[in-house]
Amino acid sequence: GVPALSRRGDLQVNENGDLLDGQGNQILDAGMQPIVVPAFNKINISSQGEILIQPFGAEPGALPVNVANIATYVPDGENTLKKSLDGHIRFAEIVNANGEAENIPIEPNQQGKIASGFLEKSNVNPIEEMVNTIDQMRKFEMHVKLIQMTEELDTAGSSLMRLPGL
């Protein structure tokens, strides 16, 4: 398929050495090739996306071996990114001269940073949103009371306008 961006950080190495995300999608290197990790004792991913391993049989204290660099991309503002139905992020489709929708391939620019061992926090402040919700509920109740008062005044005005005995 068409390569896509993902924010998933739950990476794993399968029995064939393929580096996969939590959905089973292959992680690509800076050359847009699937990353295959050789057998290792220890693995670490740097903030630049370097995959560093301590291979089986290496001397204790030996320097780690860089086996690949994870492809990263930071938008430059030129093209619009859009989340697809499959949960991946791609460039928004453009319409070519023939009127057909066309996908723009993503070329890694290696400007992204990887944070290992962290969870991405929500961009929503729950306390602030709860206060906003309560505020909206109060405004709604005020409007309902205003409508009820207007209706009562209308009914009272109508009864005053009626002539007795007609």
C-alpha cells in the first residue's frame, strides 16, 4: 500500500526480525524500506530514530550497533495532512489535471523526534472542559426559564385582552 505516517509508539520485533507497530504495520527506514532487526540482546531507539542494538554474542560493554534509522517526517506547511479511515496520517488527496484524486507520496525529512518510554498526553484539559460544560448547562437553563417566562407573560396578556362574557 501507500506509506503513511503513524503516531503509534508500541513497536515490536516479530520472529522474522521485522519491526512492526501495534497494528502489525511495518516500520520503514529513511530510505522507505522495511526495517529488519538482527537478533539482539538489547535494543534502544534514540530520539533521532536510530535503532541501536547489542547483538547476540557481543562483548559486554561493547558499543551498540546502529542497524537502521526510522523514517520520520515533520510537516513543512506545504501540503495538508489528513487522518485516514484506517487511522494513519497521509497527505490530503489532490486533484490532478484529469480531475482524478491522487495521493502524494510522503518523503521522510528526518526532522521528527522520537521519545521512548512516554505516552502522548491528551490535548484536552478535563477540568477546563467540565467547567465549560457546566457553564453551557447554566446558559441553557437560563434560556429555558426565559422562554417559560415569556410564555407565561403571553398567556397573562391574552387573558387580560379577553372581554368578560364573550
